[in-house]
Amino acid sequence: MTTDTTDLPENETEVGDALDTRVPVTVLTGFLGSGKTTLLNRILTEQHGLRIAVIENEFGEVGIDDALVLDAEEEIFEMNNGCICCTVRGDLIRILGALMRRRERFDRIVIETTGLAEPAPVAQTFFMDDEIASQLRLDAIVTLVDAAHIRAHLDEVKPEGVENEAVEQIAFADRIVLNKTDLVDHQTLAEVVARIRAVNALADILPAQQAAVDLPRILDVHAFDLDRVLETDPQFLTETEHQHDTTVTSVGIDLEGELDEDRLNTWLGTLLRERGTDIFRSKGILALEGAERQYVFQGVHMLLDGEMGRQWGIGEPRRNRLVFIGRNLDRDELNAGFAACLTATPAAVTA
Amino acid sequence: MSTATTLDVDTAWETAVEDAPVAVHSAAGLVAVAGADGTCWILDTTTGDIVATVTLPGGILAAQLSPDGAHLALGGPFGHATWSRATNTTLISKTGNWSAAVRWGGNDKVAVASGRRALVLAADGEQLWATDPAPSTVTDVAWLRENRRLATTAYNGVRCYERHSARPVTEYGYLGSHLALAIAPTGRWICSGNQDASIHIWRTLPQPSAGGTPIGGDLTMHGYPDKIARLAFDDTGYWLASDGAPDITVWDFSGKGPEGTRPRTLRAHETVTALAWRPGGAGILASAGAEGTLALWRATRGRAGARLRPAHTRELDQPVTALAWAGPDLLVTADWEGRVHASRLPAALPR
Ligand SMILES: [Zn+2]
């Protein structure tokens, strides 16, 4: 279940309880010329024998007999809760709905979006439509980046209130394929990686030439599964140095102790309600007071998906790790707000 | 709480088709069973024998026979088609447009959703007129005022058109993605099912003012857990049944309408896959669920707010994906595997 309210959502099933048989859906984003079509053709060729359905926004050169190709024109729908960040893709809802009514079962669905498409409504569709969420699983948002041109795209100044699409696509990504690395020197490559990291500290960056990326690194990676949240224990959480020249950044919080559930609900609920438009993605593993299991959550804007995760180990320090990726995030304010949710007597902090 | 009195239900015939059915419709001694992949089988309601097959390449989303059974209209992901019984010929229109709804307005014309427009075709498939584009793909169409006025649902409301004008003659606005349309046979109410898990209701009476703006308030039924994709009035126009929850809701539209009342709720399913009122207006509803239950209800019994139990249930190996009444005493269901089953009910049902 997903929720748009202040209480922490809690699924009935716990992590890893049942085999997830839902069809995985990969979202491919990236600007025209970033190598999306090359990657898509690679997926269709190398995943030979799998039944793949492709939903594409622009007429690509996909020409594989085994694949069903459907065209979609982006139809972004606001929901009636009056919130501008709560949008879904109506075109995807109807196309995916029709695919699921076919007797033929697909092993994988790939949604290719245009360079200008917003990733949020695509992801939110999987949170907000129960019919889709019950049969399909959003696996990962994969963003292709042209190493030679991405800086120019990131630096492009947009009119007030218009988001830079390149920044958004990087901010929402679970995997970033840094393509055409052969076209830039080492210095440039290092700078590009630093720019990407400053926006999105969570995504894996996969350097590639001619979109030749190891497919298991981008397909079936379960990036939206709660039991995979933060499993890679990213380094950035302890980093303090960050570039401050971008308005879209990642903020990581890592605090030991246990959380007062009521205070956490109030803080997180208020934060997502008031700042949900600016918070693109969030992930966290939390220690609720007295809970035997971890609480795991992730969100897209103000939509949150959460459940109880694995058992805390015997003697394992109760630790809270969470990450926000978004626009104009105030690191100190987020840190202070979260720290105030800790119970009055924090568990011993290891030095 | 009403007590369940068992209905006697016999099998009239059984047959099978080679696809997953997405639509079943019956008229004039024929029943059309449309498969998702693009074949529609037309059966004789007396014997279950296949009379004809009609194909729409690329798949079928909607199928409806004309009231006299002389023609069939099909809608699919890439266009629409009309079939003539007299000549057993099919006219296919590969428009490239999404056609998820077809609805006959008498025997001579049929409305077809086609991308963001609705087309009105003559029975032989020739286009008579078309609406201007709606803000999104048209999701449903329906006739009112003795088939002179056409209503369409799309993003942000219901639009009504007449032959002389491509622009709407009346608009019923409400934010959000409207998925399904039901118009009371009394002509008094227009109801739409919304992606945001609500039913929106407009009064059509008293008559529109000179400016074409409908007089009278509109009404929203909130609180459903899921989107409303199926809703149907019975023949009297007094009762509206819908999905949107495991429990089917039945609203009383007699008198002043459902405002301030509570619906009857029908509990048998986990997720509703199909529902249809028995013709004739005796309050009998057939429904099916994803869990495999087929249920018959005396859906208007008891008081407002009552939770009703089925008058008859049958557990099936596979969920019914579509069903239709072929007259008051024959219910035709089609399951996921393509099994088509006709059940005979006693003409005079015990009250
Ligand atoms: Zn929102």
C-alpha cells in the first residue's frame, strides 16, 4: 500500500516473505543522443528469448521481432488532492492495463521516455495505481547521460519555475549510464562524475561506450524494493564536503538511537506535505523505539512506501540512515528536525 | 443484513475461445466475446455455436453489437472496426489511435473513442461526424437524449456533443482523470468513475439554461480505496453499482438521489473484474472478482448502508474477465482462459 498521509505506512507482508512474481518494469530516461535507442536495442538483442514489451514516447529505431512496441504520448494527470507534485501518467495506466489483460505474459517491460519527460509521474504511477502495482513492479529508473554534453545540459539556465530536465533525470535515477566516455578526457570525466554525485549521491554510475553496459547492472536490480533500500551502504552518508553550486542535491543523515514514532510521523508528514514538491526521492532505514525490526521506507515526492524490514541483530547498534534527493534542501534543518525525533535517552553512540 | 436465498442457476451451454476475453456483449440472440489479442467470436446465445469471427489487428479493448445484432463495433489500441452480419465483412480503420470504448446509439450509428476524439460512424463504418479533441485520450462514451447527444469522458470532466457542433454543447468539469461513464436511463444523472478513487455525479435536470451551463449542483463520492473503472446503472436508473473497492457499492438514485445517503455494499470479491445488472430492473446484479468468484446479488434489498450477501456464488478455476446478460434469464461469462459459460436463471425469480 502507498499513502499520501502523515502516518508511516506499514505493509501487511514483511520484506522477503513471498516470491515477487510481478513483471519488472525498467524506465529508461535521457536526452536525445544520449544513446537510449542503442541501449534499448542492446537490451532487446542480448535479452534474446525473453518476451519484452517496449512503451516508447518517441519513434525510435527499435526493430526486434520478439518485442511488442507500443507508442505513448505523455499524458500527465493531476490528482484531485490539490497537490501539484501528485501526478500520474494516464497514458501508461491505460497501456499497462491493456498489456496485463493479454494472455501473453511478458518477462519484462521497458518504458522509454523522451528527453524532456518528467520522471516523477512515471514513478508515481506505480505508487498510486493499485491495479498496476499489484501486477507490475517498478524495477529501476535508468538515466543515460552523454559524458560530452551533460555539463552543458546541466548548466542550461531555465526560466523561473521550470525545472532543468537533465537535473531532474539525474536526481530521480537509480542507475546512471555515463555513456560516450571515449569522447572525453579523464579530467572532464572526473568533473562530470562529481557533478552527477552532487545531484544524486545514491545512484550507481556506470561508465560506458556505445551504451555497452553490463545488463545485470541495470535490469532486475530491484531498486524500488524496500529490502534493497540502502543495502549498498553508500559512502556519501559520512561525507561532509559537498558542492553547493546546484540547487538539486542529496542530503544523507546517519544517526544512532531510537526514534519516537509519533514525533517521526509528525516531522516526516509535515516535511513531505510542505516540501514534497521539492523532495524528489527519499529512502531510509529507521530504528523505531522498541521495534524488533527495522522500518524501511522510500518515497517519490510526498508518496511514501514503507514496511517493517529485517530483524535488528543481537547487540547491533540501533542506527538510522536516510537520504533525501531534492531541490533547495537545507542539510542543517533536516538534520536537526530528524535528530529531534530521537527518543530522549539515545542509545550509546559508538565513537 | 439480508438473508441469502439461493438462486437456481443451470448451465445452458459452454464453449471456449483461444484468447483472454476483454469484453462480452449480447444483443438480438448473439453474444460477442472479444479477445485481447484481436479476435472477436460471435456466438449464438441459444446454442453457444460460433456464428462468425471478426479480427481487429493489434488487439481489442472494446466490443459492442448493435441492438438488432446486424452489426458489431470493435475498438483497439491501434484503431477500430465495424462488422456487418449480412455480408460477413469487416471494415478496419487503422487510425493509430487508442479506442477503448464503442457504444451504439440505436441501430444506425455507433460512437467510437479514437485518441482524444470521439467519432460517430454509420452502421457500415462510414464516419458521420467527430468531436474536437479532448484534453486527453477519451476513456468512455455514452448516448443520452434518445441518442441525439453524445457524452465523452477524458481528463477533467465529461463533455457532451451534438451532431451540428464539434465543440461541446455542455461541459461537466471536475479535475482528474475520468475513466468510466454511466448515464441514468432516466436521463437525470451523469456519473463518472475517477482515477482518484471517487465517483463524480452531475444532475442533468432541470434543463440547461440558455448558456448551456447545467443547473444544479454536482456531487462527489469519496472514500474508495481504488480507482473507479466500472460503474453501471440498472434499467430503472434508480441504482448505480461500481467497483473501486473489494466491496461493490450500490447507490440509490431514486427520489432526490444519493446525496447524504449510504450505499449498500456487496462483499464477495478481492478485486472486482466485471459487473452487470440483469435487464428489466429487478435489482439483480452479476459480478466477478479476480479471486475467481462469480456472484449474483439481490443488490437493492435491505436498507441504505446494508452489507449484502450474494444470492448465489460459484467458485471458478480462473477469474471471469468479462460478463454480460443475454436477456433476463441468461448470463454469459468469459474467464481468463477463454472459457465461455452461459448460465440460465429461472425467468420468474423468487423475491
Ligand atoms: Zn503531492
